Amino acid sequence: MLSRTPPMGFNTWNTFGTEISDSLVREVADAMAEKGYREAGYEYLVIDDGWSEMERDREGKLVPDARKFPHGIRKLADYVHQKGLKFGIYSCAGLKTCAGYPASFDHEYEDARTFAGWGVDFLKYDYCHFPKSADTVTAYQRMSMALKASGREILFSACNWGVQEPQNWMRSIGAHMYRSTGDIFDCYASFRDIALSQVDRLCCSAPGCFNDMDMLTVGMGGKGNVGMGGCTPEEYRMQFALWCLFGTPLMIGGDIRTMDGETEKLLQNRSLLAINQDEECRPPCRISRPDSETQVFLRHLAGNEFALGFFNFSDEERHASFFFADAGIPWSSGCALRLTDCFTGEEGKARDCMDPLLAAHSCRLYRAKLVSGE
Ligand code: GLA
């Protein structure tokens, strides 16, 4: 089964935009293999918009840009495969891609066959220049079918930015992940708004098809294509904790070749990744009031374990209160939670309530077990 748990990988868009090339992709593949990302589970290396020539060839086939990809895509995909990774590419359901390159409207079967012939394992499928007269659901269904007919197993990453409530139909049409919001930018407000807008839609994520809150900006530091001031290290921790706790795909958008040690450690934090990849793929349950500046989430994990997250979305230091009774653990249960801090590894035990003090835009994330309160 493709995407039994949320897909993980790297995508070129956030940092490089359309400035992509054969040598860049090879360097990224090397970095993914050599710097521990592959071992941590990051599997797909995806080139986004801007990889093709501006016109199809005489037979109507998509052609890789000869300057950016002088050896073609097949050779590049082979290189990525040799590194033990999978290769992804981008197209669009409309008449042109968002950056104005040829797209797959009315060319779905032909393009899917081309991708399969090149050894593509993942297709991100965008929504720009979509004809007004066409039907969105049918267009995504058509590419999904074309991929199924292509003779190769290709993960279908649909990206229609949340138009027409995709959580209601993307699973049915065979997508493995679907973008549910507009584009992320590298600043706090952008990831906060995306995450908070999806809380009530996460119940539709399950093995086989996941709500995609967009590529991570962790480690971008305001540089690159979607750089917008950047985030503090604490905010990047918060972004990564939200993406992990919410069980959304983890596609790295920063320059994986040059990430600093702290960022590498964060993106490869096994404790956070284990929550994201938990086999039961349950959505988190919100314990706090939806309008509260601090939010508390409890997520059931396999093996009678839990993830417990505290988030301070306000611009000031705040306590985030959690009364265990609100999560079905009253005092009379005799139970406590044994906690392991996912960032520090520190262990502890708590009963009845917790009230951690959180700096502005920061979080705590624990792995928890129900134990006797004695
Ligand atoms: C849209 C998508 C982005 C990216 C660009 C490429 O904006 O949402 O993720 O793929 O197009 O042009």
C-alpha cells in the first residue's frame, strides 16, 4: 500500500522555485543519503514546477528543459533510485502550471505514461489555469486513473489548495495526499494559520490518504523562494511539532545540503517522527477551547500510548492548562500520565492537571502512557 503513513521527503519549491537542475537534484539526493535523512524516513525527492521546456514536442510529449536537465529525467531518476530514494515530479490539472509551463489538462494519460517511463514514483498535481468549464473532481480523478493505467506505482499528491473541500473526495478518487490550504510562506503567521485552519479536517486523514498542510519551511531562515522574514528556532520547533502531531506529510522545503546541526537534529528527531508515522494514524483530539490562544491536543497512538502537545499561539508568555478530566481521566480513575518530553527526553509523571508556562510561539510535546497514580 502506498502511503500507509504520511509520506516523507523533500521538495524543491520552497527554497529553489523554478531554479532547479540536474546537479542540484543530485546534490540533494547525496545529502539525503549521507546526512541521515533517508535513514530517518525521508524517502521522496520531488522536483516541483519549472522542470520542462515551455512547449511540448511534436508528438505532444512533455520535454525536460535541456539546459537544466541535460541528461534527461530518466537518468536523474536512476541516480536518485541508486541512492535508495524515490523520485517525484510535478504537473498541473490546468492548461499551464503555476509558473506557466505546459500542464496536463487533456494530456493526463499521455503524461502519466511519460512519467512512468522515466521511473517517476510520485506526482504532485497542481491547480493553476484550470478551465472554468471543467470539473475539478473529474480532473483529479482522471489523473488518478491515468497513473493507475501507467504501469508503475506512482504516489498521487493532489494539490488543489483546499478548493471544493478536498477532504470530502480526495480519498475517494485515489489521491494519497492532498493540499488543503494555500501556499505556505516562511513566517510564523503562515504556518500558524495553516495548522489552525485544519484542526477540524484532520479526521479525514487515515492510511492511504493524508491531509497535506504543505511543505515545511523549517530551517529556511527567511531565505529562498518562499522566504518571508523566516521563523525563530523556537517557531521552527513549533511548526515541526504541529506537522508531526497532526499526522500531515513531512516534505522538507529548506536546503537540505546546508542545514545547520540544530535543524538537522529537529528534522530527524525520532521521537517526533514516531508520532507522525504512528501506525494507527489517528487525528489529534483538541482538549482546549477552539478560540483559546493556547491549545492542548491529545493524540492516541498505537500500543496504548499518547502524544500530548501544548502550544502557545499568543505573542506573550502563557500558561497552557490541561485538566486530565477533560481528556477522560478524572481523579477517580486513579491514573496518572507518565511523560517523556519529545525534545529533551526528560521523563516525568503528572496527575489531575498540567499547566506548563510557555514562551510566546513555543510548544511542549510529550509521549505519554497511562500508569497508576500511586
Ligand atoms: C502552487 C503550489 C506550490 C508550488 C507552485 C509552483 O502555488 O501550491 O506548492 O507547487 O504552485 O508554481
